[in-house]
Amino acid sequence: MEKIILKDIPDLDKIDVYISNGGYSALKKVLTGMKPDEVIAEVKNSGLRGRGGACFSTGMKWSFMPKGNEKPKFLCCNGDESEPGSFKDREIFEKNPHQFIEGSLIAAYAMGIQAVYVYIRGEYWKWINIMEECVADAYKKGLIGKNILGSDFSVEMYVHKGAGAYICGEESSLMNSLEGKRGYPRVKPPFPASVGVWGNPTTINNIETLANISEIINKGSEWFSKIGDPKHPGTLLYGVSGHVNKPGVYELPTGTPLMTIINDYCGGIKDGKDFKMIIPGGSSMPPLTKEESLTMKMDAESLKAVGSAIGTAGIIVMDEDTDIVHVLQRITKFYYHESCGQCTPCREGCGWMLKVLDRIMDGTGRHSDLDLLISVAENIEGNTICALGDAAAWPVKWTIRKFRKEFEAKIKDENIELPVLNKVHGLRKSDEYVSIDTNENILVESLIGKVQEITVDENLKRYSS
Amino acid sequence: MKTQEYTPLFDESEMQTVKMHISKYPKPMAAVMPLLWMIQEKYGWISVDAMRYVGDLLSIPHDHVLGVATFYSMYFKKPMGKFHLQICTNVSCMLCDGYKIFNHISDKLGIKNKEITPDGMFSIEEVECLGSCATAPMLQINNKEFHENLTIEKTDELLAKLRNSN
């Protein structure tokens, strides 16, 4: 299989090696022989869909940008990549940075962009340095700046370093962060193509999306549209982590069977074990059970059919001995930590879900907790400005639905639960439970979280009085 | 705007870098993140006075700078150890014993999450995914170098190396 992005050429990250392997020829081709509209049409025809998770048609997104130059226009390249389980952009920065730069320059030409901002997460210190060097090299060769390659097209490119906020991977939040504000997502509409960064028309594209552009221009949209699944063409950078023998980033066509990736490329599950659960596209995506995984093809449409999504193609594999409740608790802790705090359902809901999962992990969970978790998740989903709320709700909702037995096993079976009259807080009937443990003492857990230990006799008095 | 005079936190050559950062964006406010990074690089952390200084440099309200500095988790609002160890425990690292590494370091140094050793050498923090999932478990030092594919032995070696480098 021919690779589009992670080619097997040594030192491709050096600008001279890249140019001697045909690099920047696509940029030359568009500057000398193609009108901006023709470039957009070519990208649209290729069927390229965004690689950031939403899978929206890239050509379509570009065509939303207003024509004309009344206002300056901006392109933001989203290299925030903070989704747990996703580490593909890092691979592009390291192995083929110039192909990404070339792609963003072509995008800038197609949309009449004045400045390109490459937003990279602050943790990627090494890769930020690499990119700054690469951009400087491209400036020196006259590939960025004024009158690129003797044409009348000029564009500037800057690297912007983030500072550790997952939410800044959301496009409107990224724009606020770039403006020097807290990374709060914005309400849409207005969409970035009309009111974006500094109030100007803006397009935000994922790094991997832009890295595909130059090959589409060089080899044509028809060539690209024939790779992989027809509805979601091209290759994906599958980042596999967790319990596999050879974790890593593998570039393969869309629609590659999940089992092929895990068995043929990743060398199977560690220690010859079986697997229990696979998250197909970064931690926010609904997980797959073993049965679903066996026949799953990795493309947007196939995953959509089972209620999951391709996301960033970050595959997390869990073997048969994995504690699913612990995994969900850790995922929820992440979203609780990263919620920006703007919308109440997400800010409060993530905390509630974490509290309930914590107590299930501690062994003090109740049987009603599982439905409570699903109910909280459903009240977050769709009720927030950005998709972080959904990202926090989906794993909770779907992991419990698909792996309910795992959760029930954590809730002690020997406990008998009886609703009692709430004597502590007056006479109303509450959802307080009395559970009898082995020492025949009774633990009364009140809603305010206080645990009182009383003897059976005292409890009988409570009942009879 | 200026309410108080401060000793400048940047020297002449650093002021050139400040100007370069401001020139990258249409509005000076956008340079607040690069400037906070510069402060942290030089002083190790960002004090409230430093936030005021950055606000004055960019002619933006001091509380805006405070708001930005407190929103982003990589800006340290208090001094950290000379070697700030950021250990990832998110899903992929957790599956590959990330917590084992975290607890080992915590026990060995005798400090808990976000604490500093009495000699000021080390501080540890449990951090979220650093994009190193295929090479888990891992840790980052001072927001910079990644140390990947850790084992207990490799972690011990690393700690000894850091201690000796002083």
C-alpha cells in the first residue's frame, strides 16, 4: 500500500530532501496554473473529509469562505491534538512537516488567506521547535512570505504555542485562545467562515487534513477518491495504543478492518490474551464490544452504523483482564478536569458522574447509580455550547449500556437495599438506603454524604417510632 | 493604565522577542500567551506581579492576564521543583501501568501530587494525555523532554541522573 503522508523516505523532514522528492511542486502547480476556485473544486471532488473527528467535507468547508478581500482572512491549523489515545499529528510534525506546510499554503491560496496560524499544544515542546525551524526554512527558500515563487500571492505563517487546555482543540475555543483569551468555545452561528478569529473570516483545519492536500493536487482528485472507502476516501493515521504488542501510528486506507490493524500490523494482543473492549477513535468515542470489533471496518460510515464514530482514529485496545469501571472512571476524570466551566450541564455533570463512578470504584456504589449515570449523561449531551459535553457523556452512556455486567459486579451483591423514612432530614421519604453489612451493623448513608454507624437495635427503634 | 512601577522582568534582547511576538498578531492581546511562556521560561513560574507586568507591556487589563494564566494548566502559578515531573496517567498510560510509575515516584520522593520535595529538587504532577500513547507509560520534565516507555528501573535511573546533574 502506497502511503500518502508517512512515506518511507529517510530525512524527509529536511526541506532539501523534501524538495528533491518532488516537494512543493503542488504549490508551484497551483500558483502557476490553477485558479483558487479550481483548487477548491479539486479538493471537493477528491471527497477528502476532515481528520479532526467531525468528518466534514474539506472542499465544502473551504467554499464557505467569502470571496473578495474586504476583510483579512485567516487559516488556523489545529495541532492541539489532546484527545487521549490520539497522537497522529505529532508523527506528521516529526516525519513529514513540509507536506503539511505545503498543504496549508495551497489552502491559503485557494481561500485568499493573509496569515496562517499553526496552533500546537504546549506539551509538544519538541515538535513546536521542529515546526518553527521548518517554517523558518520555508521562509528562507521563498516558499512563505511575499510574492511566493515569483507569483503575486503572499502569505505569512506563524506557530502559536498552546498551554495545556484540551478544550482549545475545539475550533471556536482555539480562536479565542489565539486571540489571547481564555479558551472558551463560542456559540455558533455565526460560523468561523463569517466571523472567526478577530472577527474576520476564518477556516480551521486539522493538521492531517492539510497534509493530504498536496498529493491530491499532484495526483488528482480521482486518484484520491479511489483509495479506501468510497464515502470516506484516503488514508488514515491510525494511532494504536493499549494492550497490543506493537503500538504505534499506522497509515492505512479508510475501511481497513479493525482486526487487520490489530493482528497484522500491531502484532496482536499482549501476552497472547483475548480482548474485551476497543475504543475506536479517541477516548470520547463510544466503545466497541468484542463482537462488534470482529467485523468492524474503520471508516466514518461503518462506525456510525453501530453508534460510534471514527473520531481521530486513536484506537485504544483493552485486554480481557481490564477493569472497565476503572477505565471509565479515568476517562470521566479527564473530562471533569478539562471542562472549561462555561456551560452548567458539562461543568456540574462531569463532576457528578465522576463522584458516582468514584463510589462504585470504592465499593460503596448503589444499584440505582447505573441509571443515574446514564440520566446525567443524557442531560449533558446536546445541552452545551461545544462538543466537550457530548464527549464526556458518550463514553459513560455507552460503556454502561454495553458493559453493564462489569459495573454490577462492582456493586456488592450481598447488600440488601431498603428505602427507609428519612429521620435525619424530616419526615419526607427520600431515596436514602440502608444496607446491611456482614457485621450486622447498619450503614446509613445520608444524601449530604455523612456516614453514620448504628446498631440493629437502634435501627429497629427508628422503624418502630 | 500603569498603577505601579516594577523592575522590568525582561532585558533589552528579550524586549526584542516581545516585539516580535506582538508583531505576529493583528492585536497585541494575542501576544499574552507567548509572553507568559517567556516569563515562565526565565523565572520558572508566573507571579501575580509578573502578570501585571505582562498586562502593562500589552496595555491590557491585569485581570485579563490573570484570567488567562489561571485557565491554562501549563502555566505555573507557584514555584515548582527544579525538576517538575509530569506523569501521564490517562487511559493509554493507565493500561500500561502509568499509575505504578506515578506511585513509585511518589513513594520514592515522599511527596504527593503537586507537592515539592523539601530540598526543592523535585515536584510531581499527575497530568492528562500528553500524546505519547504508543510509548506509554511516560513522563515529561519541566514541560519539555518526554521520557517514554518507562519501567521502574528506567524511572530509578532517570531520578538518579537528575539528582546527580545538580
